[in-house]
Amino acid sequence: MGIENLDQGTIEADRTEQHPDRDLPDVSGDIARELRLPYGETGNRKLTLDLFTPRNQPSLPRPAIIFLHGGSWWKGNPSQFHFHAGYLASRYGFFAVSVDYRLSPEAPFPAALQDAKGAVRWIKKNSSRYNIDTKRIAVCGGSAGAHLSSMILTTAGTPEYEGSSGNDEYGSDVTLGILFNGEFDMWDLVARGSLMEPMRVFMGGTPQEVPDRYTELSSINRIHPGVPPVLLLHGTEDTCVPHEQSIAFHKKLAAVGIHSEIEIYNGKPHAWFNNEPDRTITMKRMERFLVEQFDLNGNAL
């Protein structure tokens, strides 16, 4: 879909129709859900997230997870990860949020990243209120959301990416990342001719017009020894973002001593994890990583 077809009405419709609530796990009696809860404001734009928590609040501080949806930076909606958020809230008591960040037709980079980082800060500000363990905050994203998640993981303490949505006294660093078929090397995508129009809109120009921006937003170039542990998941038949991107990201993480795990799914296309049975299969793998890294107790799927 070209940018000319992405008017505000189309964007709003996509936010509500892409992943309907019938995809929620069968735990509705166990979780409380609050949609479009404000977490910040920039200009006159209110920023919101969808919150999932257990109805019976845990007595001990619990982990949090932030989900960032995909959609080539210019479409998509938070309900993509409602299933995952609801499941983790019900099974392990997670404070789980799925973030509605500004899309590129509304505001190009760095708006989306600033919004996502603002959600991290909002969670930290409200950690006492919601009994959140700020040492156990995960970020998880798919495709464009995985790219934004990878930027959160690699740019902690970078002032120009923090934005002005509030809670500036808190940092936007997180504890671990889970990345589904993410874009980590923009120049590799350019060489393959993939996602050229979405990248142009998101970057604010073509590779010829703003080459430094394409380098700046290639999170593979930002890997350093302080990056948190990462789980990468990718399908071999992804014609949008090649699975070699995740392999290269994994190898570079390992090269600097970062704990990194990778799962390559043979024959699976882009965004395969949205649909059953692959959603449950990948949820199991994601769950295992969270249980190990956050020392959780509970039954597996």
C-alpha cells in the first residue's frame, strides 16, 4: 500500500481491525484489560497503550513487558499482541502493555522510538503503584516493532531519542528483548530493494537524500557490550525482511559477549507468528526465554 492511500481514516480503521479481540486467549476471567490508557503527551497528541494485568494483584513485585506492533512503521495497531499480553498477565502476573506509537504518516523518525521509550519511562514512574519490578522489564516487537525494540535495547541513555512525552527523570533502559522478524540493517534492505517506500516515509527521505539516517537507524551498528539479553525469531521464507538479518544480529551480539538466542523457522513467511498454530508455537519459545531470564515460576503452555 502506498503512502497516498494511508489517510488518517485508513490508519484508524487498521488500528481496530487488524487483530480483532476474538484472538484473545481464553483467560478473560483472570485478567483486567484497560484500552487506550494514556502514558504521555507530545504537543496536542495523547499517547496511549493497552494494559493487561491479573485481576488478583500479586503480592511480590512482578515483571513488565512492553509490546510494539509491526506494520512497516506506517500502519498496524496494538491489538497485534493482545493475545501475548493477556496470556503473560494471566499465567505469570505480568504487567503487560501494548503501545500505540505514532506512525510515520503522522510523524517520521524519531517519533515512534521516542513514544516507545516514553512508555518505558511511564512504567518506571508507576512501578510502585502497580508493584512492578523495574529490574525485570522486557520489550518485544514484530517487524517494525522489532526494529523499534532493537533501538530501545541499543540506545539507552541517548538524549535525542527520549522525546518529550514526560517522566524525564526516568531512564528508558530495559532488561531483555524479544524480536520477531526485525529490520536491523537498513542498507541491506536497500540493497535488496525491500521496504523502500515504508523506509522513505519513516526515515524522512530516500537513501540518497538522508544516507546518514539509514546508517543511524541500523541497530546492528549500535550493538555494544551493555545490550541486554535477546531472543530472535524469524522465518526462512520471509520475503519482506530476510532471516539473514536476524542471524547477523545474533552473531554480532554474541561477538561482544551478549547472551543471544535465535530460532529460525523453516518455511515460514513474514509475520507468521500472528496466526495459529504458529502463534502458540512461538509463544512457547518466548515463554521459555522469559521464564529462564526472569526466573519465573509457573506451568508452560
